[in-house]
Amino acid sequence: MPSSSINKDLQAERDKCSFDKKEFTLWWVGGKEKLKEKEDLEQFFANDPEFHNDPPIHFLSHKELYEETIRQSTAIFRKVRKFHEDRGNGDPSNYMSILGGLLGNGIIRQGNPLGIHFAMFVPALLGHGSPEQQAEWLPRALKCQMLGTYAQTELGHGTFLRGLETTATYDEKTKEFVLQSPTLSSYKWWPGGLAHTANYCVVMAQLFSKGKLHGIQPFIVQLRDEETHMPLKGITIGEIGNKLGMNGVNNGFLGFDQVRIPRKNMLMKNAKLLEDGTFVKPPSQALTYGTMMFVRVVIVRDTAFHLAKVATIAVRYSCVRRQSHINPDHPEVQVIDHLTQQYKLFPSIARSIVYKLASDNLWQMYNQVTAELDQGNLERLPELHAIACCLKAVTTADAAKSVETLRMACGGHGYMTCANFYNTYGFVTAACTYEGENTVLLLQTARYLVKVWNQAIKGQPLGPTVQYLTGFIQSKNSRHPWIDTVPGIIKALQIVAASKLRLAFEHIEQRKKGGYTHEEAVNLTSLELAQTAESHCRAFLVQSGFEMIETLCQKLSAPLAKVMRTLGELYAYNEALDSTGSLVRFTTISESDINRLQSKLESALLAIRPNAVSIVDAFAIPDILLGSPLGAYDGNVYEKLYEEAQKSPLNKEPVNKSFHLYLKPFMRSSL
């Protein structure tokens, strides 16, 4: 794009860049091949009129929105398939992820009803299906010859899986399972694509055989006729209604009335049911929840990308918008020159990078533990589950706050639907609840930490994410001396987490001695436990970010390494200042230490300021995916806002019919 068409303030910002933006982008997207594929795909869709909504989708009715989303969802899948086939690679595994992420969500603004098919249905087949079952179902699923969803949450139960009410009772005579929704509260509720899109489903249900309950197991159930799409006998199915966001996802409800499926439809990679009804336990019940762990890894990664997207919009707008005087003798300054604005913007950039690094770290751990599981080694599964739970909880909660902070940083214009903050907020805030409500996930992490504390005080070896507990115990739980460096902050945050864990453990034991059951004692200590898990996660994020940035910087040019280290430092300083109360409680940090920490944070903001636009440019998110006149690459904000206003259906005629029907008679009636 010629620089003459770019807003002069935005171009001036780009001229300040001190690092190689291409180098940053190559790291961010994962190398030259992935960048080339990304750019080719984006160009492939950018000028396609099939994905340009007129009017914009936020003017459509709920029904129209779903129908338009289905049209776009099938079109994007066909085009991505053609894109790869034209390049001699038609393997569905190479394009199924495109339907999610920034590309899929950027084109299909209110969520993709096919997304759950690839995010959970296919992974469930991979994680729970035997080789024979995968051979039967997986090829059709990958080619979208069948469309699936994943039904776990019920109207009356969500994160507490043992409380699910849907039953699958084995009939030894017919070698079938009978699925039943015994109460209204047992109806499946929330699965994406369930309402009108999917025709198959992985259903999590309580397995009964030989009169005994064997717990939650996964079953493949056909919901609709493949030819007519009509619901099958015994199936009650529909949509749950409008939501805060993601209204294209087609979330649904599902009830069963004596629905029979063959025995082979129980996914049996882990647990098994023999023909005579004998239940064969899995090596670990946690294997049943492997799909959820995979999804939580993806959520952390997607959260990083969502933050990068909204940070790009807010930073660019803050350079174009001018408001107020810092020096009354000079013109109005760019909003980004106000330190308060920098504090709204730059921590979100730092979060996006640290979350991306944490998701890479978690992905490596997930693959390692999965490989160990295939060899029958379950030792690290609880550790993976614990860190995935708290990372999902903390990153999504912080990202939701960050999106709202960035929206408000754009003033009144940020409140407009076309600014596209509301779409991203819908995605991020939804992630605070789905795949495990955040408080419940923190308590699951805390349960693991309490168990690990018992191991630590006995001198047993601990996993990598909790090894700091051993050092804490060996130091006799003393107050940690404050050290004014990022490694010092990491150590201090670990001390905070360990100290909170020690106190929570002691309080549980005291309450048990006072006559409470273990469960009652845990409930009465649950505030401390949730806070402990959050502190553990924040220490992990700062440590993981610091270590991975240092490793990365060994391969980067000096200018980019300097930028990355500054962003990592900003993240660490911000986390420490947000934890001041706990640091005062458990370390020797003083008022002067806190003042120095504040000064370091402000210095980091000022150091990032000259490169802010170039950093968000390096995220390489094209305008079609940003979908915001505030964040367009050329910075012509006001022209684009006016263009968006013209798209309102109310502007298609100078006088709306309501004037003649209501306003004019109303005004005349008082004469």
C-alpha cells in the first residue's frame, strides 16, 4: 500500500521502528512456510465477495445470522480444501484448523457452527476411539461427510461431570445401549452446532451394565437422518437462543427418549464394555477427559491471538486519535503519548506474547504426556491437567478484562459494533465458562497442589511445574528476601504461591481436627485454595515467559531481542505490582522496592512506545480479519467510520416509515 494513502501519524510511527518486523512475524506465525501459507490463504479470501456481508451481519436477525453463517462456513471449508488440493495437498488435517483461529473467526464474525466438529468431535474420535472405530468414523468426519459435535454439559450440570444425569444402559439381549434423559435438567445444553448443524454427536453419559454404574463414558450417537436431516426417533433437539456473543455457533439442547445405539458406538480406546456387559476399566479415569485437556491447550493459544487482534486495533487508533494537550503551547497530542493510555495498551501486547509462549510450552507438555500415555505411563497426567486448568482460567479471565480495557481505551468509537471489540469480547468471555468454569478449574488445580504438598513434605520428587515447592520447604518456609530483577520476581511469586498453599493445607487439617469432614474442610478453605491456584499459575506464566524469551533471544537479532525482553519485563513488573499485597505478606519487599518497581514499569512503557505500532504490525493481522475501521492498516479511521455508518439499513431511505405510522400522528395528537 503506498505510503501516501496512509495516515501521516501512523506512517510516522512506522518510521520509528528499531527492529526487523519480518523477523518478529516469522517467529509469531512459526516460520517461512507457515507465513507463506498464511498470506496465501488470506489473499485467497480477501477479495472474495462471498465473504463480504452487505449489510454487515450485526444488522441481521438471529435466524438470518445463522443461515448466513452456515453459508459462509461451508464456503470457507470448500475453498480451503480447494486451496490445498490446488497445491497438491488434500489431507484434511492440513486445513481443518483453518475453520477456527483468527482466519475462521475473522471471516465468520459470530462464530463457526462447524468449529466444534474440528475442535472436539474429531479430537474425541482420536482420543477415545479404538483403531477400528477410528477407521470407521474418522475418514468421513475429516471430509465432513458427517458433521459432529460434543455433548457433555447439561441443563442442570456442567463442570461437575460426576453429576451428569444422561444414562446409557446396556441391553445384553440386543447388544445395544439405551440412551435416556431422565429429567429436564439432564438435557444436553450448549454444544456448538448441535441445534441445526450436526447430524452426529459424541455424548458423555453415565454407563450402566449388569445393574452397576461405571461412570461417564463417551458414545457416538446419530442425531439426524443423513439424507433429510430430520431428527431421529427419540431425539428432541433445538437451539437454546440468543447469547452475549458467538450467535452463529448454533448452540443447542438435546434430549433422549429410549434411543438405542449398537455396542460398537461406545468409544473404547480407554474403557471397554464386553459383549456380556462386563466393564473393563481404563488405566486412569482421567483419560476420559483427554479431549478437554486438548481444547484447553487450544484456548490458551487462541486467547493470545485474540489479544493480539484487539491490541492491534487499539494501538493503531491511539496513534491516529489526537486529544488534549500535554504542553499547552503545542497542538493536541496523539492519545498514545499519554502514559495512562500506554498503561492500557502495552500490557495487553505483553500478555499476548507471554500467553503465546505459554501455549507453546503447554503444547509441548501435552504432546510429551500424550506420548507417555500411549506407553502406559500416567505419571505426569495429573500435572498436565492441573496446569492446563489454571492456565485456561487465568488467561481467559485476564484477556476478558484486557479486551474491555482496550475497548474503553478507544473511547466512544470503541463502543460501536463495527469497531469489532464486541465480537472478540464474546469469544474471550465465553471461554471463561466453556470447557470448565474458571473458579472450578482453579479448585481442580488446587486439589492437585494439595496432593503435591503432601508429597513435597515427605521429600518425594515433584514434576517440573511444582518443583519450586521443594526449595520452599527446604528453606524452612521463611520470608523470601526481595530481589529487584525478573528472576527475583519469579522467585517471589513462587514464594507467594507456596506460602498460600502451606496455609491452605494447614487450615484444611485444622478444620478436619475440629470435626469437619475432608470435603467440608476443603469447601471452607476454597477461597484460599482458588487464590493459591491463581498464584501458582501467575508464577508459572512469568517464569515460562521469561525462560522462553531468553531462549528465543539467543536466536534473534539484538534489536528484536531487546524489544522482546522489554515486553517480558513489562509483563513481570505488572504481575508483581498487581500482587503487591501478597508480596508484602510473604516477602521482605518494602515501600521503596515497590516505588522502584513502579518506576521500572513506567520505563518499560516508555521504551515500548516508539515501537508499539511496529509490534502490532508484526502480528501480521490483515484488515479483513481485524474487521475494524479503528484498526485499519492505513489509519484512515474517520473516513472508514463514516463508510460503516452508511451501511446501516436505516440510512437507505431519508424518511423511515415509522415517522408516518407513529411520530407524525403522535406529534399531531397534541395539537
